[in-house]
Amino acid sequence: MKARIKITLKNGVLDPQGKAIANALGALGFDGIGDVRQGKYVEIELDETDRATAEKTVERMCEQLLANMVIENYSYELEGA
């Protein structure tokens, strides 16, 4: 089973990397760029066949390591169950 995890900054948290991306896009001539927020994307292959167990495992991984729960949110999709 494959887990596809998206990690993003919570609303209200400053995103200097997103600001830098927006500035760079403007400098390259891309007009009409509004707010840019960046994040992380992680794919993990799990040796699990039970969907409920896989969900609990992915949530624990996100909360304990992958996401900083103070400033980040996460969402995920499971494929193959």
C-alpha cells in the first residue's frame, strides 16, 4: 500500500520560502502571481493490507516525525487497499 502525504504550513504561519518563490517568479516575468505557499510531499510504501492499520500508522508517522504539528498540517491518501 502506498501513502501519499502532503505537509503544509498552517494558515497564519509566515512562509519566507513561499515569498522567495513568488519574488523569483515575478523577476522571471511571470505576472499575476499572488500568495505562494510551499510545502512537502512524501510517498511511503507500506507493507500493510489493512486500511485502518495503515491510516493509524501514517498518522503516527506524521505526528511524530514528518510534520511539525505546531506550525504544519498534513493530509494523506492511501492507494492499494
